[in-house]
Amino acid sequence: MRIEDYILELSPYYEKQMDCIQCKKKFKTTKVRTKSLKIAASDFDFRPIYENDVNGYFYNVFVCEHCGFAFTDDFSTYFKPGANDLIRQKITDKWVHHDFSGERTAEQALQTYQLALVSGQLKDEKHVTLAGLSLRCAWIYRTLNKKEAETRFIHLARDQYISSFSTGDYASSNMTEIRICYLVAVLSRQLGDRDQAIRYFSTIIEQQRQSNETKIIEMAKDAWQEMRDQQ
């Protein structure tokens, strides 16, 4: 084996060619090999804490170097009438060529998520998708120890998850009703919104017999009990 091949084999990253769902042009993005991701623990809101320096969710967003549109696997390929024109006006016409392929710092990952959040809002993506983007912005701000910014994005994520629960737009995603309710509850608790937290913890507990997500149900029970003890 050549030394170059050995180095490539050891790398946790690989390059993938993508088709932009907005402008249809091809661009390259960097992905992480699944076997390189080693999760040691997770936060109250499912933020993974990795054993090594390879941070998987830093690479979930694909940014088209040609038009500036940013998206994830959760984005639909459907654009409502007028959305493409709006994206060109608000993003593409102001876009300065930037290539986000290669290893990303926390700051670069944050840029991609915020660009995807703007892209998703202009495209009118589902609430559950916008919530996930907002939550991951909060995760990165937590990594950077920027509490005020983290709280701002937790608030955005919580409100979008409430809208997703109300409209049911999570049904075609990999999210479940129990998981949505849990996130609304714990994010509300983090924001100091006790009433909202209790409301959604109660919803989980009321539905526990219809769900097989026992781990999340137990987490909800423990968090609810902690709130009651604190009161």
C-alpha cells in the first residue's frame, strides 16, 4: 500500500460530490466516516459528546459554493412558487464564493448552520427541520461557551418544535411525537419556562403506555421529578 493510500484510509473524513437542490450545480462537501464517530455521552437535549476531536454534526450541512444555498438531508426537494427567486435575491446575489469542504472548526460549522437556517426559512421548510438547525446552533454556541447566544437559539428551537408538534409536520421525519415533546419540555425547562415544561412532560407520561421509547420516557420522568423536588 502506498503511503498516500494509508493516510487516506486513516482519515475520518471523506469527500462527497453533491447536487445543489436549488441551482442544480455540482459541488464537493466533506463527510465523516461513521466508524470514526465515538460518542462518550450526551447532553439533556441529545447533544453528542465525542471521545475524540471528530465532531460528526459539524458536517451535516451542505453549502453550495456556486449559489450559497445551504441544506441538509432533511430538506425537501420541493420549492414553493417564488422561493427560488427569493433565495437568489437574498442569498445568491450577495454570495461571495466560499468553499466549506475540508475539516471544519466550530465557527465554520456555525456559519453553515446559520446559512442553512436562513435558506430553510426562505424556502419555507418544515418547522421540525428549522428546529433541528436552531438546536444545533445552540449546541455549537455551548461548545464555544457563549451562553447568551446559546439561549437565543434554544428559544428558537423550542418554539419551532412547538409549531412542529401543533402542525404534525414531524410525521414524515425521523422524529417522533415523544421525542418532540421531550425536547420542548427540556428546552422550556432550560429557558425557565416551568409551565410549558410541565405541560409537555405530562403529555409524555400520559402517552407512555402507547410508546416503546422507554429511555426517553424515563428521562422525562426523572426531569419532571427533579422539577417537583426543586419546587
